[in-house]
Amino acid sequence: MKRSLITAGIIGVVVTVIVGALHASKLMLGLETTAGELVSRYASATRVVSEKWQYVFVLL
């Protein structure tokens, strides 16, 4: 394996541990709640969209 791939893997593991610890300690609760509300508002989630946009959303 190349060194850059190993380095990227180590950085990924470190970031995962840090984010997991922040999530477990609930230090990011306000940010997570705000982001969750922006993404899943009921009014915007149940709005009718055109047929073309439905295909885009299904692909996402």
C-alpha cells in the first residue's frame, strides 16, 4: 500500500473517533439538532415536486 493511503486511513480513523466522542458527550447536540431541523422540516418534506425533480431525488 502507498504511504498516502495509509496516512489517509489513519486520519479517517482519528476523525471518526473525535466525532464519535463529541457525539457521545453531547457537545454537538445543538448543531446536530439545528441541522436535523433544517433537513427534515415537515412542510418541506411533504411538498409536492415535479416529476423531473422526483427522478433527481431518487438518484440522490
